[in-house]
Amino acid sequence: MIAEKELAEYLAEIRAHVCSRCIERPANGPPCAPVGKNCGVELHLDQLIESIHEVHSPMFAHYLENNRHEICEKCAFLHSAICPCPMDYLSALVVEAVEAVDERQHSRERESAFLASRTAPQSDDSGEIRKIYEEARESWTGCDWHTQFGKTGLDLCGLTPADAESMAAQTAGTAVGADWRAAVSWLAQVQRYAEQAEAEADIAIKAAETGAWPKAARHAERAWILEFATGRSLRGHYPPTWEPLHQAIKAAVRSECAAALAEEIQAQD
């Protein structure tokens, strides 16, 4: 089972590089579930990633065959009039997105190992990074963008899961009531991602201020990925809340790597 934080990174990569090519993507998607479109990627994301990891082949057909065997045969939509999966024509892009995340994860591990093996001077960037963090903290707590959720097009901007729960109770037994019931879970997920992103950013800034740059970069990236995975940054929030922190810490890590490499070269001379 892939951890939720890792799933968010894969989903963010797919959002950025695959969803724009989807001919079934509805207006105001992705994410597509909030606007009434079941998407095979969103429904089976963890299984899809595991299916891709099981195959190592230069032929994309092999990935598609394994996906059909591992996911399609067990999908509730199999043989239905509407198949929610875009893998038939987006398989190559989905595989590339998953493998891009895999390579990024490996690169982070190599970078962390390199910095851990060296004693590099501590960056002077922590003060500016702290400022970026303070400006961002507590500024994102849930759905703060306009939506057209479900078949009835609910606008959930500024609402909490409790608000949706109340509306679901008031409209029980109606089409809008069904959408409000679905909105409870979706709003809870967005709220949970916002809380997790805040926690990741807090770990990142503390790590940065102690010079633990690989750890800081890892957690800052997770904060940004969690935000991006909700679709929030695609709805007009520019700059996003946690991307500036991620970029600032990533720049500091590059600086640390350069300093460590220079130290290594000097020692060899």
C-alpha cells in the first residue's frame, strides 16, 4: 500500500503533465470527482502506480496489458456503458509521470546521502526562508476556491465538512442532498491535506534552521505536493501557499550541494 503522502506526489505529477491531454476532462477539472466525472486515475491511483511498478519494459503495451489485468478486471465499471479510465490513450503519459516521480525520489535520496557524507558550511538563507514560512502559515485551511461540485454544481468555497454535513441533513433524499453528502468527504480530504501541508512545512522550517537541508527540502516539497494534489493551485491561487517555501529551500539545498562539492574538489587538490 502506497502512503498517502507519496500518492499525493504521483497525483500532482499526473495533474501537471497528463490531465491537460485528457479529452474527457470536464470544465473546472481536475480534480474531476468534484465536478461529477468519475476518473479512472482518481478512482484507482494506488493500484495504477503499483501496476506500473510491476512492469519494466520499453513497450508501453506491456504496461497497458498489466493495468487491464490488475485493475480493469476488478473495476465496478467493467462492461458498463461508461468507462472512467483514460489509460487507453494516455497510458504513455501516465507511465512517464509515475517514472518521473520515481526518479525524483531516487535523486532526493542520492542528494541526501551526498550531503550527509560531507561537512558543508551552513547556508545563510534560513532567515529569508523563515520569513516566507511566516507569510504562508495558517493561510490555507480548506476549500477556499470556487467549485461546481457534483451534478448540481455546488459552490463549496469557504465551507467546512460540518457545513456540508448540515446541508446534507437538510436536503436528504434529493439530488442536491446526494451532492452535499459527497461533499462532506471531499471537503474533509481538502482540510486534511491542508493540515498535513502545514505540518510538513513546520518540519521543513525547523530542519532548515538547523542546517538539515535534505530533510527540509523533502518536507517542503511534500507541503507543496499536498496543496497541488487538491487542485487548489489550478483554481487561481498564484502564487500557491507552499510553493515559495519549497522553491526557497530547494535553492538552499543546491547551494549546499555546490559548497560540499567545492570542498571535496579542494580536498583532492
